[in-house]
Amino acid sequence: MAKHTKANIKTIFNLATPQEKRDGVVWYANAQRDAQQIAVKNDVPLHIVVGVIAALSPNNKWDRNVINAAELVAAFINGDPMETVKVSTYHTMKAKAWSILQEMGNNLETIAILNGQKIIAFYHCILGRNDCCIDGHARNIAYAERVGLTDDKTNIGVKEYRTLQEAYRQVATQLSRVGRKYAAYEIQAITWVVWRRVHNIK
């Protein structure tokens, strides 16, 4: 792990206003609440709904992601075919989400269907597990550089992905010693809120 990586994450964290810290801390909690509402409405286990959300997340804005998941779960429960629902992501990811509903398996079986480091991390974060979803922004924060999300540098390999996750986990542990207890995904969310403001990202 590059020595400066954790320092870069802390630098951005330290720029956070109290409101930005609150916004980051509640993001995944609110995401779980949204998933829970879909789960209760359709009498489906929470982890299945979260798996559907994670599968539908690539290149999908959050509000649309939740709507897509709610519609797909409802279609499955009502016995409607997958094709009746339009989603704002790739067809292969829609098929994964549908497979999760068909399997209705346990946590490990859901993860096996997701089968992607970023969407598995996203799944874990929404469920409140101490994981961290490393997207292009999280990578840029850790390296203190801003490269476009379509740049080859943001294609993060397995080893680099785990290294960056560990950096966020260690920062969460270090910051928890001097204040409230943080999860790695909360540090990622807070720093993203700050990064978005600093770089005027819409």
C-alpha cells in the first residue's frame, strides 16, 4: 500500500463539514432503508433485494437504480416476465438480478451470482458490513489525482482493489480512535461528498 494513500483519504476527510459527514454517514443507511421497504412490500428477504440493487447498479443513477429494483422485484413476485421491466443498466446485469430472484438463495449464493468485486462490495456496504466500494472517485481520492472515469487507470485489478479497500478500512479504524466509530464505507461516502464539492462534480 502506497504510504501516501491513507494520508490522501484523511486529507479529503478533514475537509468535510459537519453536514457532509452526516450526509456520508447516512448514505448507506438510507440505501438499506430503501431496500428494506422493497423487501417488506414484496415479502422478499432483504439480502435478495440488496443483491438485485447491486446487480442493477453499474452506470445507473441511484434513484433510478432503486426504481429499477422495485419494479423488477414486483414483476418477479407477480409472475410477470423479466422483459416487461426496463432498466437503466446492461442487459447482462438485469439477467443477474433476475437470477438472484429466481435462486432466492442465501448470502453466499447471492454473492456467487453477483460475481464482480465492485458490485459485491456495494452489496456488502448496503447490508452494513465493513466493506468499501471502490469506484473511480474513491480511487482518485486515494491517489490524490483526478482522472476521468473512462480512463484506463480506473480499471482497477483485484490486487489494487483490495489494497484500496484496506486503505479505507485502516483510515476508518484510525479515525474511530479519535471520534465516533466509522465503517470503511462511511469514510468512502464522506470523502466522495467532499470530493464532489471540491471538484464541482454534478
